[in-house]
Amino acid sequence: MTDISSISSSATAFIAKQTSDLNKATGAATASFASALSKVQNSVGLRPKTGFTAGPTYEAGTLAGRTKAVFNSALDATATALHIKVKP
């Protein structure tokens, strides 16, 4: 006959191992998701790649800042091609 305490101990150990493995998997998935989200935000321009939170360097790292820079560059090129002086 099997001892009840050994069955109980085995069941407790099994549940503890499953819980531990699940916690490890949850932590890994969370870290992986956070890393992927950060990379997407940086690539798309939702968040600047620099550590700045304001100013020209911050603006240059955002989607709006990059769009503005491209627009201004195209406007400057057009003005130069048409020999138009743009007031600063």
C-alpha cells in the first residue's frame, strides 16, 4: 500500500514545478513583448531612439519631427530649383 504522505508530497512538488515553469514562461514572454514593442516604437517613430524628452533632438527622433524635416527639405529644394527666396 502506498503511503498518503508520499502521494501528497509528489502532487505538491508537481504543482510547484508547473507553477514555477509557468512563472518563468510568463516573465520571458513579458520581456520579449516589451522588447519587440520598443523596437517597433523606435522603428515607426512613435518614440525617439535618443534619451531626450524635449527639444530639437527629441523632435528629430519622432515621426512628426522626421515628417516635418522631410517636408521642409522638399520645400527648400523646390524653392531653390525655382529660384525663390523663402523668408526665415
